[in-house]
Amino acid sequence: MTTPKPASTQAPIQPPRQLGKRLLNLLIIVIIVGMHVYGWRVTEIDLAKLAHPPINLKTMVSDFLHPDLFSRQQKSARVYVPFIVPCDSDLKPQGSVGHGLTLTPTCGQTGAEVAIVLEDARPNTAGRLNWRFPQGSSTLLRKFTTNETGRFEASVAVPQAPLGQEKGQQGAEVILEWEEGAMRLSETARAVADRMLETIFLALMATTFGVLLAFPVSFIAARNIMTTNPVGTAIYYITRLILNLLRSVETLIWALIFIVWVGIGPFAGVLALILHSAASLAKLYSEAVEAIDPGPVEAVRATGAGRFQTVLFAVVPQVIPQFIAFTVYRWDINVRMSTVIGLVGGGGIGFLLIQWINLLQYRQAATAVYAIMIVVASMDYFSGWLREKIT
């Protein structure tokens, strides 16, 4: 009886092809991980910064939750009482004295304590207490609100004056501000409505002219129409190259170019959107032309029709529904893009938005952002509904 040989404990040798495939997969994984590691460094991602929000974040969020939509008539009242520095000066106070505002004392040195009392003012009204210097500059001492009887009092130290203005007539200034009358649309809301209307028509005009340019070009950029002879093939490739070049430049760049050409305003924005829309629509239209049913084309050609007649009677009827759907979709895109090109001076709501953000006027900026959201969402719904009905 023969004794069976023990089974080999060595791992089976992998075929070279399978081993090479595993090494290739490992190399791909290493490359992908390396790219992400390098990308993390290049983009300076620092998640720790998210745990330390800016000091004014609370104010920004509050302002965005309370857009400047409605307002009442703005009213204000101002009272100024002079304060002479120093007391031995020969200057005589110039300006209103009294009117419910008193200073004790009425002269002194920088740093001296001054009691300020405001009486018989408008009750429960927000105000600002400023200290004015000889040449008209001022500094804010504090904000306050008068009580139920219209009274406010405080003790302040005479602040350090700017260089060269240490002596002379200084003074305390109180400014009260309030709103009264019926609620109405704020100036911000009216400006946003006006610019939003400009944005919509900016997109409309750009889409219209983009369609007029893209429609004839799309047939020249269609392979099945043009590649029937060497000349047509050359024209096809040249047209495709031009369209790709035009589409590769972002609309913002075109807007900047046209702003230099025609100046800041909606006209530059229209021209930028026309160029990009024409190139994009021509590509979409040409792909629709290339996807037509060749049967009607062959039937029309069999009648002896020329190329123009073939396109007119066999191609156009097949692509009109797709052309309309692409056009409506492009109008939707242009509405969104026209809000962006305004950031570089191309007109529309973006022009106001970037100004308010730069000036830290977040309530006004919030009004513009909400208007953009409403219009874009409405346009998206409308364009989707229209495309569904067409197709």
C-alpha cells in the first residue's frame, strides 16, 4: 500500500497576466490617493477653520434671515451742544444750545468726565451719541434708546481728539432715528425688482440672438449633412473647432472682454451671453440633426431635391421639437448666468449684489439673493413644464 504524498503548502503561482493586472490596479489606487493628497495641499483645505466662525457670522445670518423688503418713512432728529477745550479758552460756543440736551460741565480737558442728559425727546427711540471735533470729524461714543419719557443720560470721558484738533470747540451730538407711516416696499426691494426685470430680459435677448446665430450654424456643424464631400467635411471640422473654442471660454471672461469693448452695463452682458449661447446651442442643435431618421432624407433626395431643399423638408420638421426644448432650457441657463455676469459689471441683479456684499450690507444682499432664488426656481419649473409639453 502506497502512502499518499502530503499536499503542498505553497501558494499557487499566479499567472503573469493576473499579477500584472493586480499591480496595475495598485498603481492606479496609489496615483488616485497621491492626487488627492496633493490636491488637499494645493487647495489649502483646513477643516479646523470651520470650528472658528468669523465674529460677524451671527450678524450676517441674522441679516440674511431679515431681508430689506419693507420699510416706513425714515425720520431723524439731531441736537448738538458745544464743549470748549480747555476752560480758559476765549472761544464762545457756536451752535445750538439746549433743545433738551445739556452737558455738565461745558468745558474741560481731554479725559474729563462729562454728564450728558437728554430730556423731552421722542420716547422709546433709538439714537447715537457722537463726539464732534473742531474740524467736523466725530467719533461714536455709544448707541442708546430713550426711555418712556424720552430721557437719556450718560457719563462719558472727553475722547482724544485727532492731531491738531485738541483745543477749540468740541461737542456732544445726539441723533435720533425712527420710522413712521404705513409700510411700503423698501428702496432696496424696488431696486432689486428693477434689476431682476433687467436680468430676465437680458437673458431673453441673449437667447433670442443666440438662437438666430445657432440655427443656421447647427446644420453646418452636423456630420450627416456636411461630410458628403471633401469641402463639406473641411467646413464641418472647422465649424466644430470654432464652436468648441467659443464654448471653452467661460461667460464671465466674455463679459469682461465686452465690458472693455462697449463699457459697463447690460449690453456687455447680452453680448457675452449671445456668444456663449450661440456656440452651446449650435452644438446641441447639430447633435439633434445627426440623430434624425435618415428615411425621410433619402425619400426627399430621391425626388431630385438639392441639399437646401432636403434640409428644409426632411431635416427641419424632425428637429424642431428638440430645438425648441433646447432653446427653453438655454433661456433657463441664461437667467442664472445673467445673475453672475453682473458681478463683473455686465448688468442685471448681480451688479447690485456684489456692491452690497462689498459694503457689508447683508440685509440688502439677502433681498437680492432671495429674488434670484425665486426667479431661478420659477424659470426652472416653467422651462421644465414647457419642455414636457413640447416634447
